[in-house]
Amino acid sequence: MEGVPGVTYTIRVVEVTLLPGARRDLTSRELQINYVLEGVMTRRAGDQVLRYEPSSVLKLPIGGTPFTAFNESVTPVRLLVVD
């Protein structure tokens, strides 16, 4: 992303923990990047199922397809959400 002179940008970084069995419905209203710190996060968007292990990066476009993030494992999933 290139900056525009005279425009102020704000970046927010939040650590999110999904406990075993947890699910979270997500839709990006702004560009968002997720970085998996530990655990395995499962992402379902329509019929597509993807699994993200530690060090995985997800780039979620603005207004992208809504999806559900799951923790189907027995250990917590920790990820950083940057937007």
C-alpha cells in the first residue's frame, strides 16, 4: 500500500485467541491481515475449507467473501489481526 502525502493512517494490531471449539464469523470492512501465531485455524468460505498453521498469513480484502474461522483442535489458536 502506498501512502498519500498529507493523509494520516492508523494501524491497529490485536491478538485474538480462539479457544478449542470456538468459531467466529468474519467479513472485512477494511484491508485486514491475519498472522497465525500458534495452533491451527480452519477457515470456511462457502464450500472452501482451508487450514492455516503457525506462521501462515491471510490477506483479507475489503468487503471480501464472508467466512467463518474455527478452532477445531484441542489447543487454543492465537493470531494477530492487523487492520
